[in-house]
Amino acid sequence: TVVGQILSASENVAGAWHKPMTEAYAERDPAGITSRGYLTILGAETLMSVREWSGAGIDPVTGVAVIGRYADGSPVHAKFYTPRFGTRHALISGTTGSGKSELLNLLIFVALASPLPFVPVILGPQEGQSLPFWRDRCLYAAGVDECLGMLAGLKAGMLDRSRYLSSLRWEDD
């Protein structure tokens, strides 16, 4: 058979292993080979136990931090920056209650616990509802007007930095 037929029968896959669909699931082969796929069978309730954050920040050599764990228990890594190239970009999305704000809280803690100087900037156009803990602890703007003012200030600072960096002579390794 082809993996597409198995993927369309996820309830049957889980049932064959006497598991809920969150603990037994099939995935496509990363190489796109349609005759192959991956079957993941997890132990019971692998994400039910809480694992406290270790307090570790971002590794200064790699720019990577552990921010959680996958359902199979392996660590989830986030790349905050690439040495010599700077910070990385990311998008966090999800439905109401999916944990976006808690992930942002963790990412801010990780950044602040790092040996390198990271400066979190929080823009909360909805009056800062999602991240109130940080209001007096880092750069923070609540409400549309404050956010627009903060963005204007950040833009001016970045342009000043760019002008300064463009005046330096660079020597590469």
C-alpha cells in the first residue's frame, strides 16, 4: 500500500495498537517515498508528567536552548541565534488556550538566563493581557499607541546601529 492510505486511516492505526490517536500515529517518509513511512507508538500519557525548566539559558556557542520535550521524551530545541550571523526569526501561532503565552514566557526566561545579553521587547497591543508578568521587568509596551511608539524607537535605534556598523572596517577570519 502507499503511506497516504495509512495516513487517511489514523483511527484504524491507533485501534490496531489499542491506543488513543495521540499515542499511535503514522507519518510520511521525509524523503517523500510513498511506499514508506514512520509509525510512532508512545507510552501511556507521556506528556502528563510535568518537567520543570532547568533554568539553563541559551548555549553561547551554538545559540540553541532546550525549551521542552517531544511526546517521545526527546528534547525540543530552539535556535535563538547563529554565531556570526545574529538572531533567528520565529512565528508562534495556535488557537486560544494552546500555550502561546506560556511559550513566550519560557522563551523570555531562557533569554534572560543566558550568558549573552539578550533584550526581550514585548509589544502587547491588547493592553499587555498575555504577558503581564514582564510589565516592569523588560522593555514593554501595552496598547496600540505605546506599541507604535516603541516600534518607532526600536527602528531609530536599529538605524543608528546600522549607521555605526557601516562605518567600521571588518576583517573576516
